[in-house]
Amino acid sequence: MKLITTLFVAAATASAQCVMCRTAAAAQSGAASHAMDKAIVVLLGPAVALFCGIFVTIFRNMPKDE
């Protein structure tokens, strides 16, 4: 749980990372740019959750060597 919280906090402090998003954010006003950064973080959540869910499922179903 600490890892997920850390990822969201780290993502919240990051600004728009891809070139297209950064260009679009730079062309907007300050409030619109901030809203776009928040939207990127919100859209990142489901992708991270899906990736982590698949990763956990794979590791739980791996055969254990005895």
C-alpha cells in the first residue's frame, strides 16, 4: 500500500511529461495547464492499477519451488 501511495504522490508532483502534452499545456493559461496536469495524473491511475493487478495475479499464480 505504501508503494501505491508513493507512486500517486510522485505522479502528483510531476508535470506533463510527454512532448505533445507539454506543448499543449504551455500554450494554455496557468489554470488550464494545472487542470491538464491533474487530468494526466487521474488518467494514470487506472493504467497503474491495471498493471499492478496483472503483476500481482501473475506472481500469486506462479508455482512455488519446494
